[in-house]
Amino acid sequence: MGTDNLQGAASGRPGGTAATMPADRFSMRTRRLLWVWGFLAIPILFYAIIRFYPTFQAFYLSMTNWDLVRPAKFVGFANYIKLFKDPQFWKVFRNTFTYLIIGTPLSLVIAFTVAFFLDRVRFMHNFIRALYFLPYLTTAAAMAWVWRWFYQPPPIGVINDVLAIVGIPQQPFIRSTDQALFSVMVTAIWAGLGFQVIIFMAGLRAIPTTFYEAARIDGLGEWAILRKITLPLLKPTTVFLVVFSSIAFLRIFDQVYNMTTNDPGGPLGSTKPLVLMIYQTAFGSYAMGYAAAQTVVLFTILLIVSLLQLWILREKK
Amino acid sequence: MRKSVLLAGLVAGFSTFAFNAAQAVEIEYWQYVFDTRVKAMDQLITDFQTKNPDITVKQVTFPYADYQTRVIAANMSGNGPDVMQLFYGWLDKFAAGGILQPLPADAFPHEKIEKEFFPIVSAMKRDGNYYGLPTAVRSLALFYNKKLFTEAGLDPSKPPQTLDEFVAAAEKIAKHDAAGNVTVAGSTLDMTGQDHQWWREVLVRQFGGEPYTDNDTKVTYNSEAGAQALKFYTSLQTEKKIGAAGFMDEGQAAFRAGKAGMTIDGTFRLGAFSTIKDFEWGVTELPANKDGLRSNYASYFANGIGAKTTGEELEASKKFLTYLTSPEAMAIWLKVVGELPALRSAALTDANLKDPIYGPFLKGLEYAHTTMFKDELGQRQNAIDMTNRVLLEGQSPEDSVKQAAEAEQEMIDAAKP
Amino acid sequence: MTDTPALSHANIRPGRIITWTLLFIGGLIMISPLLFMFSTSLKTADQVYDLRLIPAAPTLANYISVLADGRFMRWFLNSMFVAVTVTISNCFFDSLVGYTLAKFEFRGRYFIFIAILSTLMIPTEMLVIPWYLMSSQLGWLDSYWGIMFPGMMTAFGTFLMKQFFETVPNDFIEAARVDGLNEFQIWWKVAMPLVTPALSALAIFTFLGNWTAFFWPLIVTTSKELYTLPVGLSSFAVEQSIQWEMIMTGAAIATLPTLIVFLVLQRYIVRGVMLAGLKG
């Protein structure tokens, strides 16, 4: 333990307490070191026991056939082989990526458009902002039931009733293999939009007005300003939101679980995301080892997608 | 002086209490939480304890969703129940996990079981041993809305008795809007409810097939009969338009709301439907086919004895289980829970058979079958997917049945220990 | 917050009116699920399928019958207890760790920071099975502690607080040391008051996250008495055999508290979300 490394916040600067009292120096440092590790003791224990140990355990369990009944037996990569051979997994995999690949850009484009224009609106600004932001504060599990009711076939579904009034043919929504996933996706976009709008607005405000003034003096048009100034300067915000909402889409569960309780994962599994498959495998069939393998796959996907996005978005800077 | 007397008295009192406590055997009984079931069991335990003052029964309950996990986890830690309730379909898992012991033949002789209970108890038999016995059983019947019957010009005292009559009645009741959407269903069509049982154990047989053979380990509905049964079922929506899957979200919700003329459901729905105030409803047996063949699906929760129970707890558990499967326990269960007695003698009484509600369910028990599920959720999902492939993706019933049979066979094979 | 950049076309009247109207319509669509939810919760069973937003004969009967059986009240209190406890724990520990990492130099500081940050990469779903195993072995299943333990500290909060503590001038801390305060007092009495905006942002996020949490509480709770509001509502909806007016009432009860809090504290919450979003 090198005590030289121990320095209080200001002790690097001349005139610090430690320097004025050389006799006390050693004990001061030790005492401060004690404080540091005292502060960190419980958190270190927490992260070790509640985060790191379970992480390794998940990897281990994914290589066992643990099913709650019998003691876990090591089976190597059998669970992974089974998973990659399972057509249901590939369906779920495709669903999960559809949520991600369509949901993320779609919600960000809408959020940016709203934020861009809302930023200029002064009349009842807070009120309109609240309209967009409120859904973010709702409970997904509760609102899934409201949406489930909205999507009902005639005669009770709200959206279908509205369509009938307007004279548009009625739609099956969550009762169809083509529309179910998008119906669920809409609810997820709806719930997350408010957050993205607020963050985009914060990002827009962080751009100094001098940039715009300079651009206008140069005679740039509205569109050029957006393309050459606003969007590039908004990059950090965009990167954050892309990563953040991608992760949310990859982990979608609450909406799907609640909107399809009687046929979990929608008709023919058309809305089933990976997390629902994990839930069913682990807590419906009690195939814990197999489910652990699925969680490891989810982890890998999340890791790759996040790193990829950070890399791509950084590259273009 | 007085104090020491008091103390002595206390000590004496305490030791008497301790002595008594040591003498009474305490056994634990586990079941899942369902209001009426817990109440009925409380009543049964009180009755049993008055008859057997040397035995105390402690009832422990868990929510349904968690029940299996609890039993399994408790078995691992060795604090399992002495007597427990289990769904017949869990037997393989529970037996494989070493959770149950075979019922001692001295207290539960086989020939007596086979003579006195309904034949469906055979689902609790493995390798020549019974692992549990039910207090009560549940079967399916056709519920019908008398108000909608009258409005459609049908006689509410003469519900359909055959499949043809069923279809005809449903066609009369069904109403559609201009775009062809169902606004009132003739009958609910909901595979996610009980229809998958109806298809599997009733329709397949009525079209001349057999859903499974070899103790339900071989799927045999991939046949002409299976395809016909599925064609019949899906045509109810596609051709006859008597209803639609997903109508009002769930079949029972549609019936409850008075928007469906008929629905197939089990005894367990009686409680929910008893709160209906807007219309009168009746119950009748599931429709027969042209040749008069009827079938039904019955299921039950059995009571078994924990594998780790020995000694005087085992003796007490045997007594308690004997009581739980006695006619008087069944009478209490029928009254409180509304489930049918598992003993023929207790079930098929004149009063029960004449009962307009219990009668049809009881008649169904005589010819009922049970499916020995290996993976109940998976097999249910498989049947749901089978119909959805026809209804939503336009697959032919033949292909869909074939695909379903293959998938289900795989599931059953995978569950083999 | 009105320093909107004055853009050239912002002065064109018709354009502004159209923009405003479109935004307003979009906003109405956004809150329509909430409006229908509240409206239906005030209707009787036979009016449910009547699309009118303002009920013909509004009634609180659904609320009375939903609240009367006591379960919702219990779930509400459970959620409140869990969310508040976890929020307090996060505000305390995340700040403490963030402060320690920001304001002390010691061997292992960088390692600990990276280690904590790396847990952000691990999705909860991956830990759920080991947590479940751990909980069943330690008897944590179906207990408040079981619901709460995974979220008692978060890397996100720690990172956020560290960022903000770094902006606290060292002179303040040094001055406090000269005054003879011990390190804990310095953190608590000197540094913490300087980061209250960040602290309230962290509190808002943690509370909201735990109030709406569904996946883990669904797994770890098994008895109805311990359900949190989202889990309770979900089981209630299934059990109610799809009576929409009852389900909408339940959903409204689950949603109302956060909406009311927002309407009261709109400015702080929006600012908090911006803060956490930009720095986190």
C-alpha cells in the first residue's frame, strides 16, 4: 500500500493541511485511507455479491441442465447448441431485432421532429411539452392493458371504432401475425417518446445561438442549417438516445407480457421478444440452465449492438 | 410464598402443554391459494381434527403461479409438505423429482380405487403405483345464454344436443355488422380457453380418431379424423362465421358480457358466471356427434403424500388422505368449491344428477378422458398455434395438424426422463 | 427556458400556427390513451363500449369497488415503500461512492470506477436467474428485501453523482477540513448540498424506475400481499376476466400518483430528466 498515493482533494496544491503539519502526515493519510475504504466497503460488497458473482454464475448455469428439481449437472455447450437449433429462437431473434431496427430510428425521428418544432413554440409551451412527456411517467404494465383494449377487434376496440367512423376497414392488430408486432412497438414508442423529446430539446438548447447567427450571415437556408449545424452538434445527444433506446427495445417485455397474457407472445409467437422467451423458459418450464444460455445470448447481443453503435456514430464525426 | 406457588403452577401448566404438544402429531398440508378451496379445506381440517384429536393439520398455501416452484424448492431443502395437492399433469415431474411416495397399498388398495373412483384417476398411476387421489374433479359442459336463445327464436329449454344442432343454433344467434364483423357470437371460439381440450379429447374422437395412444406418449391425431376435427373447428369461424377468435378478447368475457350465445367451459367457471345479472344461463352436456358419441375432458387436483414423510407423520397423513377422499369430504367440497365428487357413489346421486347445473357436468364424467400432459403450457400453446396457422396464415388443416402432431411428439419425447 | 433561438421563419405567422396546431394534435394523440383510461374508469359496465370521452353518468363506483377489497391499497403501499427505500438507498450510496471516486485519490480508484461502470453492460435479465437462486437459498423470495436488493445501488447513479461531485470546488472541501470536519461530515454537510439538482434527478429516475418495475417483482414475489402495483394490476386484470372498466380503474390508480407528482413538480422533473440524460 503506497501511502503516497493517498491524497486528499486539495493536498496536491501547496498549502494543504497535510503539508503544514508534517508530523501528522502519515496518520492523516492513513486516516483518510480508512475513510475511503470505509465509504466503499458496503458498495464493494454489494457489487461483488449482487452484480459480479451472479454474472459469472449466469455463465456457469448456462452450461448446466439445472431445472430446480434435480441438482445442476455440467453439460458444456449443449444448451447453446439446442438454442441455435431451435426455430423458435430464431423467430424470437428476428422479432427482437425488428423491435430494435424499426423501433429505434422511428421513435428518434418522431422525437426529433417534435423537439425541433416544440423548441420554437412559445404559446402554451409547457402545456404541449407536458402532453408529450406524460406517457413517459406511466407504468408500462398498466398502459399495456389500455392499449390491449384499444386494439380489440370490433365491436369493442377503440381504434377499430374510430376507423369505422372514418370509414377505414377494420384491422386485426394484435390478432394478426403481420400487425401484432408493430402494434406492440407503437405502445413502446409512445411510452418512450416523451423522454427522447425532452433530451433532444435539452440538446438543441445547448447549441449556442451564435452558430445560427453565423450561419445566417453566411446565407445558409433553413434546411442547410439543420443539416450542417444542428444535427452535427446534436451528435452526442443522438448517440446517447440511440444507445439508450436500442437497449430498451432489445429488452422489451412488460408490454408484450401484458398485452398477450392468453396467448403469450402473440399469435404464432409473432410479438415474442427474447426476454419473454427467457421468462417462459425459466419461470414457466423451469429449464433454468437453458434460460441462462438465452440470457448470455441477450447479453452478447446488447454488448455488440452498443459497441457497434458507439463505433459507427463516432466514426462519422 | 404465593409467588412460588404461582410459579409452580405456571411451570406445571407449561409442562402439561408441552406434553400435550409432543403427543399430537402435526402434519402440513399444502395447496395453492384459491379462496373457496382454502375455506373448504379449513372446514375439512376442523372436521378431521375433531375426529382425530391426536392429529393437527396445518394448512399452508401459495399462489398458483408459484406453487410448483415452492413444492420443488421445499423438497430440496427437506421442509416439504406431508400431504399436498397437485395437478394430475404435474405427476411426472413430481415423481421424477422424488417429491411423492406411492400411496401405501394397505390404506389405499388398488382394486378399491379402480372400482369406486371415476376412471380418470388412472392418470395418477405410474409403474403400478398410485401417487395420489382426488377429492373432486372438473369437467366441461356447454354454457348457453337463455336470453339470446329466446331472441333468436330458439327454445331455451332445449339446448343443442348434437354438433349439427350446435352449429345451427349458433348460426341463428350470431349477428354481424355491415362489414361482416361479429357483433354477437353464436358461440365463443377461443383456443386459449378450454377449446383446445374440446378439440383434443372430444372433437378428434367424435370425428373417429384418437388423440394419443400408449398412455398419451404417442401423438396420433395426425390423421384424417384429426384434420376433419380441425377443419370443423376452424370452419366455425371461416365459413359459418358463428364467432371469431379474439372476439371480446376472451371467450368467457364475451359470454359474461352477454355477447355470445354459447361457450364451452369448465366447472371452475361456475363461480365467475354466478355473478352474471343481465341474463339467465343454462348448462348442457357437450354436443354429441351424428352417431351419438360423446366425450369430455376431465381434470383434477389430486392429493399425494410427500416422499420424505415417515413414521407417525406418515400414519397421520394416511388417515388425513383417507378422510380427504371420503364421501363426506367430497360433499363439503362440492358445496363450498362447486367441484364434482371424485367417487362415483358420492357423485352420481339422484339429487346431483337432477341438478340443472351439476347434472350435465356429472354425466360428462362417465365418458370423460384426461390428457396426460407432459408439458401442459407447451402442449396448450401447440394447439393454439395449430388453429392460428389455419385462421391467420391460411395453412390447410391437414398440414397444420401434421405440423402440430410432430411438434407435440417432440415435446413429449423431450420430457422423457 | 424561453431563450429559444430566434429563427428567421419563426416570424412567419401562418407557419407558426400550423406548427402549433400539428404539435397540439400530436399531443392530444399522445395523451388519448390516458384520457380514455380515466374516462372508462368512471363508466359503468354497460357504458364501456360507448366511445364518448365524457361519461354520460360518471361514477366513482369502480374506484370504490376496486379499493374496497384492500388489495390495491396494499399494492400501492408496497410499491411506495419499495420505491422510496430504494431511492433513499441510491441517493445515499451512489452519492457516497461518486464522491469518493471524484474527490479522493487512492490506489485502486480507477479500477473500482471501471468495475462499477462495467456493470452497466450487464442486463438485469442475465442476473435474474442467479438472483432467483440466491434468493431462494437465503429465503429472500417473496419479501420486500427480495424485491429491493438488486437495485439498492446503481452504476448509473454512481456515475451521475461522480460527474457532479467533480464540479464541486476543492477549496470548499479543504476549508471544511481546516474547520475540523471529518470526511463523512464534509461529504454530507458540505458537498451534498452543492449537488442537490443532481440528487433530485437521481431520485426522480430511481423512484420512477422502481415504481414502474415489473420484471423482477413479477419473478420474486409470489404472495398477493407482497405484489407491487404493476404486478398486482397485471394479476388483477387477468383475474377480472377482462372487465375493462375495472382494469382501466386499476390502471388509473397505478398511473395517477406519478401524474399528479409531475403536474406539481413539472419544472423540476423536466430539468432533472434533462440533467440525468445529458450527463449520464
